[in-house]
Amino acid sequence: MESLRRFYRAGLTFHGGSAAGLASFPVALVALLTLSLTACSDDDAARAPDAAIGRSDAGARTRLEVLDPPGDQLGLAFGQSGELRVRYLDEAQAPISGAEVSFIVATSGSEDLAGATLGATAAHSDAGGVARVTVTAGAASTTFRVEASAHRATPVTFYIVVSDEGFASLVATPTYLGARPASELARIEVRLYAADQDGAPNAWDRCTRLDPLAPPETPYPPRAFSAFEQPARFMAVVAGASYTLFGWATGPDGRVLGAGCVTLLPEQVHAGGTLRFALPVADLSVPPAAAFHLESELDLAPLGPTLFPDTTGFGASACAFGAAQLVLDCAIDALDDGARADCRVDAPGPRATALEAARGLIDDDGCRGPIAADGSVSVDALLDEELRGEGTPSARFREAATGLATILARARIGSYLALSRGSARHTLRRLVLAAPDGPFAIELAATARPSLDAELTVSVDAPGALLTLAEHGHSLRLGDAVWRAFAERVLQPHGLDTTRGAFGAALLLADACEPASAIACAAAGDERDCLVSACADTAEALDALLAEPFDRLDGTALDLVWTGVAAMVDGDADLVGETLAAGLWSARLVVSDGSSVPVTGTFAGAAD
């Protein structure tokens, strides 16, 4: 219930009972007001009371009509008298003469006659159907009501104000600031409250404490309309006092859908003047449903530079002669006595130096070109030509790199969000990766991931109805998931080893070492088999190099940390947000060395 009490008031948002933002409230208010400091014109005085949606009486066959002057509001100075008039009509709207109309004083705990008197408790209608009584003010300020009733007619009420401070008129026009179709808003109501009514110390307290689901009674006449932009007139209010105008809108079924509040300062309410202003009404913020099924999608493209920082490993697939370049890198690196076997030529000896000289020149992207330093065709280009064709190492490598790129394009995550009083529990349930031959799904609950649940705080921002999910984390273990998809959808169809850290040699070195040695050694003027043994010895280093992206993706502890915001949609106008739409994730993926890669994503939710 408390979440329904947060709504938009004259450009500011309040939280049921909180006075946050009050310092800037008068500025927002003044922008809404159009002041008229002249006395009410004859046209204003002659206006009939607002065409309000009043009380209904299914048995009524006659009608009492309040006449203007004075209308249903009368302001009296001390000792002043005024006349209250009604016309009694039959069901054909013809005057009823000679009928008795009763007038009784109606007071409540906040109302007191304070010496005021009513000239009679009954009057008979004249030939025009008009019945009238005189009311005389006492010598003290007060408010009270007089109710007129007649046989088979709905009673009508006069609102009397007694003061020696003079009187002003207020004209508030409810204006809708929400997004609902007009057809969803069947009734608009406006009530006026004095600043000190019910003991509230000032007008600001009144505005922050009003509840659109249970607005309190008031000694001022209520106004109700069937559409917005209809002026609500209060023609006799004490000048020099603070007031609060509160409005709300309901749907055809009576549910409150929107509300708004404006506070007037004493210096704005001038004796003899009319103050005209807009009363903005915006949609109530709605609480979210108790739980949602979330479908999220993360863009994994930012992982590329982290997983493939250069042209070693799968990064070589970006080069024209990628497979040949990687085989030669690994084989020649194995000739470096004492250097770490990592497929990077760091300290070439004489034989390795001669072999390197026959290779293609390296471009700005780290790729070997088709021409060697001496102008001859590079051994990278010659070996690539030899390795091309269906089922060759080059073809397998390119298919593997393409399949891995497909898997690493995006991740879809199915999860469950359970909400409770500003907090939530977010549970990962399913991970789906794009892969060759269709999506690859993993039911996360069936795996050994240590933390699929996360506790977090949530907040709802009104009037935009935005649900914010504070930062929280899970152990996603994306490396394990990517490896499983890669092994099943890329390696297995080729009949390759699907052991993580043992597939590189089978993918590239099979059928590649002999041609690599023959071509490179001939170009360097060496023996034909000068690289065969070194190429075979590089299997372990190549296995580790190609497994590196999967290992790097497996972070420790919480490796998916994210925060999100989504719009809540109350599609059936039941004051519960049952859909989360246009959700945005700001996330980071924590890799094995503890560094983070920022990623973004989208999500949507449907209530459980």
C-alpha cells in the first residue's frame, strides 16, 4: 500500500510522508500559477456551480438546484447576513411551488457555528419553485455547512465561511500529465484543504500526507468532473491563508489511477482577487509484481580484445594466412633454446633466423604478408596454399575460429527475480549461447557453479515507474559454458579431441608439420625436414595457446556483476506492474586474472 502513496505533485516527487525536495517546491509551484489580483467580475459571480458528478439517489423523482448567487459557497464577514436559495423541480424539470424544503446545519469535529444563526429550519417554495433562508454570521471565524432537503430529492449542501480577513476565489484546472488514454480516466475529483486543517502545522505537511486512496473529508465543497481541463471553482476562501488543492483520477471501475497536489502560499491568496492555476495530475507509480521471469541478453563483443589481444592463437584467424602463420610461429619458436614455448619467436638462433627471413613481412595488424624481405613469395603464403582445401588444417582452423566467434557474440540468460520490500533475490537459471547449428543451452542449476543466487536492493522511481536493480553478482563461469558449446558444436563434428587443453595439435598440426618443414626449410636453404621435429614438439604449447580464451573467461568468485533498470508496465491498469520492458543492463565480466571487461545488455520481465 505504501508504494501507491508515491505520486507526482506539481513537478516534484514525494515519498508517502517524506518531505524530500521541499526547498525547490515553491519555484515549481509559481511556474504553474496565473495570478489575477482584481476583484471577481460580475461574470464570475454569476457562474452556476461546477457541473459536478454528485451523489445519486436511485429513488429520487424530484430535484433541488442550488441557485447562484450565492452558489454552494458563501463567505460572510462578522455579523453579515446572506441568503441561501434552492429551486425545487419535478422530474420534468418544472418548478414545484408550495412545497416544504428543510434547511439544517451540518457540522463535524472541525466545524463550529461560532455564533452563526440560521433564520429558519424550513421554507416553502414560491411560484418559481424557489425556497430561501437567511444565514447570519457570528463574531468569530469558522466554517460550517447547511444542508437543504425535500421530498424524494437528493439533498444539496451549502458551504459557509465566516471571517473578518476578506475572501478570495480559487480556480484550479486539473491537467493530466500521464500516459493513459482519456477513455481510462472516467472521473476527476478535486478537494480543497486549509493549511491548519486536522492540526497540520502548515500547507507543506498537508500535501505530503494526503493519500489518493483515502483522501480525508473537508469543509469545502468537493468538485468532480468526467474529463480534465474543467475548472474547479472555490469562490469564498479566507484571504491571506495557505491552502492545498488535491486532485485524483479514477478509472471506470473506481480505482485511483492518478493524483496531484498544489500548495498555495498566504501571500498568493489576496482578498477580492481570483487565483487561477493548473492542478497537474500524473499517473500513480505502481508497485512491481512479487516476482518476475527475466530474459536477458548480453553483448559479448567487448571480450574480443581481452581474449584475442594479438595474432597468436585464435587471433591468427584474422590474418590472410592465419593457419600457416600460427603453425610456423609455433614450430620456429620450438627451435629457440631456453625460450618459453609459447608460439612466439623471441630469441631465434641461426636456423630460426634464416627461417624467419623467408617469411612474409608483418603488417600493422601483426599479420604476415605474401612477400618476404628479399621480394620472394613468403613461406606463409606458400604453406597456406598447401594447407587449403576441405578437411585440411587451414579449413579446420577457420571453421573453429568462426564457430568460436559465433559462440562469443552474445549470451542469453534466463533468471528469476523475487521482490520483497525494497530488496530482491535474483537467481540464474539458464544460459543460452549462439552456436553453429542453433542455440546451445545450459541449465545452470544442474552445474557446480558456487553462486547462482544474489541478494540485492531494488527501488522504484516515480513518476517514470522505473525499477532499478542495484549492483549484484553471480558465478556465471562463462569460460566453462563457451568451452562446452565449442567442444560439442565445433570440435565434435570434425571428430577432433574434445578434451579442453588437448585439441590444438589435432586441429592444426596433423598433416601440417611435414609441408611446413618442406616449404620453410627449402626457402631457407636448409634440409627438408629441418622443422619436422620442432613442429611436433610444439603440440603442448599450441594446445595451451588455443585453450587460453576458455581458461581466461573462467573468473573466480563472482564473475558476472551487473546493475539494471527497466520500465514497469501496468498493462491491465490494476495498479501492479506486471511487465518489465526496455530493461538495460550495465555489467562487467571478471576474468581469471581479476580484471573486468565492461559489457552491456538488455532484458525484459514477465510476472510469475
